[in-house]
Amino acid sequence: MHQCSHHPLPDRFGRAFLIGIGLNAGFVVVEGIYGYATDSLALLADAGHNLSDVLGLVMAWAGYALAKLPPNQRHTYGWRSSTILAALFNSLLLIAAVGGITWEALQRLRHPAPVDANVVITVALIGVVINTGTALLFARGRKNDLNLRGAYLHMAADALLSMGVVIAGVAISFTGLLWIDPIISLVIAAVIFLSTWNLLKESVALALQAVPANIDPQQVLQDLHAFQEVTDVHDLHIWAVSTTETCLTVHLEVPYTEDQDLLLKRIRNTLHDRHGICHTTIQVERSTSGANCGQAAAESL
């Protein structure tokens, strides 16, 4: 979340969502049909996961579109926080998919079933191509936007997982060992869980208005104290208003300054350049006791 802009992301990501959803929805249908026809749990597990990714892409696209809506009297920040909710939904959807895949894999370990390895390999290879191509659509945006990173991680993981299905098909064709199919499914579930866990933690934190992971609040506090005019800092709050924008409010004790506007500009530039904080609201007080600022006593930073 290093991007700092009051403007929405370029429209090309809207087209990326449309292309990605279309490609993956079509592939889910193909993979599901062949998975059912060949009785391959690995293929069906991958199709189920891809279906969850289609839903995830739809949610991410919805959050992306809502974030473009302008602020109004009721929603003074607009709908930017919808991107956080989309990232949270995506992570929960993936965790649910992990549970379903794991359950089915354990059942199939108890009751192995034959699969058509050649069909599995062919369909999964198509998945590698589609998922890799879709991931590349979001590769650039993933560094600055948690919502786009969720979409990217889904597609990148799917590319790896489809390759895992290919490996399962090859292994079965050479060995005839049917337990390889559910074992690969369990590996798929583990990879999905590991790739999703950080996304889940970060999206939950942002939903609870925690300080974004890329910002050190103690360093922000030190940078504010570094200004000679500032004698005290309290009531410091830092939170994400979206997956690309960070807000800060703070009370500063400034007994004297020749040019308060210039000081505020310097502070805003420092917060922007060093920490990527875009929205700043700074209350200047001549003295904490003189202003009778109740927040000062409870300030922990």
C-alpha cells in the first residue's frame, strides 16, 4: 500500500478484471466437466478453487469500481473502503475453499477412484496458461493495492496448482497409484492456505482500522518530533481508508512558529514522502494545558 493518490487506479485494471473473469469462468466450466467425466478429484478441486477465484475476482472488481465513486455528504470518503471488504471477502472465500478441498481429498484417500490421466494433464495445462495470463494482468498493481494483490495471488496460486495437477496426472500415468490424486489435492489445499493467510491477516487488520503493515507508527512519531517547532505530539491515529490510501490525524503542540502554513506543508510532505500517507488532518495547539486537550492524557504513542 505504498501508492499515494487521491485518484482511482487506471481504467486498464477494470478491463483486466473483465478479461480475467471471462477466461476463468469459461475454464471452470471446461475443467468441471472433464473432472467429473474422468472422476479426478485433483481436477475437480482445482475447478472448485477456480470458481471461488471467479467469485473473488467479481468481488475485487466490485470493490475497485465502488472505490471510483465520488464522496458525498453521507460517505465523506466515498466508497474507497469497499476495496478492503473485497480483499477480506476474497481471503475468507479461499479459506472456505481449502476446507472443502481437504474434506474431499480425505474422503478420496479412503475410497480411491481411477482417473483418465491424459485428460487431466491436458485440461490442467490449459489452466496453467489461463491462470498465468490472468495473474500477469494484475502483476503491476499488486505492489500498491491489497485488493489487486488478492486477485494476483489467486491467479498466481492457481497457475502453480494447475501445474500440480499436471504433475499428478503424469505420476498416475506412470505408476498407476490412485492415491496420488488426493495427495496432490491436499498439497493444493496447503498451498492455498499458506498464500492466503497473510492476505487474511492484513485485510482483517485494515477492516479494524489498524495501522497498515507498511507503516511504522513509532517512526512516524519520531519524524513528527523531529520538527524543531513541535514540542509535543499526541492523539496520533493512522488507518487505511482504502487498499491504496492511508489517513492520519494528530495533535501537535507548537508554542511558536513564524509561518504555520509552511510548517504544515513540510509535515505533510514528510508524511507523504517517507510513509506514503495521503490524507492528513493536523490540529495545532499552542500548549496542551492551555488548549485543555482531553485526548493528550490518554495518548499512548
